[in-house]
Amino acid sequence: MSLQDDLSAVRRNLDELTRKVEQLEQQAGRRKPGSSTPASSPEPSRMVTVPDTPYDSSLWTDSDDEGLGARDRRAP
């Protein structure tokens, strides 16, 4: 298979994936047909206000840094 054949196959698969995602969005009611924006804005009652005050540092006392491991140990 040549590079051109591979690119054509990828393009076809991407087009098919795009069509399928659009169909799913329409079925889920998230989008009006032919529109690229959401059908409605989020309900204010479902929105959560995040305070600007700093978190209590004691919440993170025994936590690991994600992907870095525990603070008192070295990575292999």
C-alpha cells in the first residue's frame, strides 16, 4: 500500500467518524441539525460557583503528585 493509499484511507475514516459524531450529537439533542453550536446554554441551576479563596493545604497532606509518585520517594 502506498502513502497516497494510506492517506486516502485515513481521510475516508475521518470523514466517516465526523458523520457518526454529528449523528450522535443530533440524536442526543445537543445540536440542532446543520448547526455547529450547542442547541441550548447550560441551566444556571446546574452551574457551580468555585470560590477564589485558597484551598486548605491540609487537604493535600498525604497526596501523591500525579505522574510523579510519592513526595518522599525517587522515580526509578
